[in-house]
Amino acid sequence: MNENLKKFLEEASKNEELKTKLEALTDKDTATEKAIEIAKEYGFTLTTEDFKETHGAVLSDDELDQVAGGACGFLGGSNPCGCMFSGIGG
């Protein structure tokens, strides 16, 4: 996972206002672009490339803990998961 995206997701897991903004992103066709805009508001520079799937990537123990531990789950909808941004998860 891109280091900048990782830091952004860590911030989102701690910042209720940011988490709320990300939970409101329910349209998967525009979620990436809107997440990039939101990230910029919080001082993060992300691109659409940061959100693309990386098949065969090896995750660190910390990244696995974030996925298993619920570091995602702030996109709203019937099956909320912020993992769609990082390409790990469903």
C-alpha cells in the first residue's frame, strides 16, 4: 500500500470528522476522486494510482492488522469498507 495512502487511512481511523466525510462517499464511480479532494483538505497528496489494486502485493503485518482490525469501514452503504481505496478487501 502506498505510504501516503496508508498515513491518510491511519488519520481517518483517528479523526471522526474525516471518517464522517469518507463515510458519505457511497457512489463508487466518484468515491476515488472525492477521497482525493478530501485528502487534500487534510494535507495529503493522493492520486488515482494510489487507489488501484495491486495484485500479488505482499502486505506487512501492520497492514494486515489494519484490515483485520477494522481500520477500514468508513465508506457507508450496506457493506462499508474503505479498503476499496487500497485495493485490499471487498
